[in-house]
Amino acid sequence: MQELTVRRGLTDPFLPAAALALLAVAAAALDATVLCWASVGALAGFSLSGSV
């Protein structure tokens, strides 16, 4: 039963989405336009893929 809990925690979409959001904010703060738009695009693709 604990294995299921660990697996669910590892496959939860919160961590990748949070990491991409932080990357977008950091890139915007550093004025790294291309990296910012790339991370926003990755967030959009991730949400449209049905993973969220």
C-alpha cells in the first residue's frame, strides 16, 4: 500500500508544473525572454496534454 502512495507522489503533476512556473518567473526576472516563453510554452503543452 505504501508503494502506491510513493508512486502517486512521484507521478503527481504538481512538481513539474511548479518547477516550470518557477522557471518562467525566474526567466522573466532575469529578462531571459526566450527561456521565459519556452517555459510558458512547456506549461501550456503540459496542461493541454491531459497530464494535469
